[in-house]
Amino acid sequence: MANPEPIVPPRILVNNKLRSEILHFCCMASRLSTPIIEKATKLISGKYQNKKDINKEF
């Protein structure tokens, strides 16, 4: 008698799908936040001399 294929509980399938969606979301979020981080770094390093420059850039 051949061994039947192991039955994967639906919960595990859902967890794997959720995990991949979370990873995808994190990648998208990091891609979107990169320009904000660059602007904040420039701001901290003193590129912007006054508030008007900041508002113009953002």
C-alpha cells in the first residue's frame, strides 16, 4: 500500500500566504520610505538652511 500524500492543514497554507504578503508589504514600504529617509538625512546634515527650503523639498 503506497503512502498517501501528507495532508497539509489549511492553517499552514494560510500562514505561508500571509507571511509572503507581509514580506511583500515590507519590501514595498522600505522602497517607499527610502526618499523620506534621504530627505531626513539631508535635513539632519544641514542641507536645508530654513523652513522654506524644507517645505519646497517635501
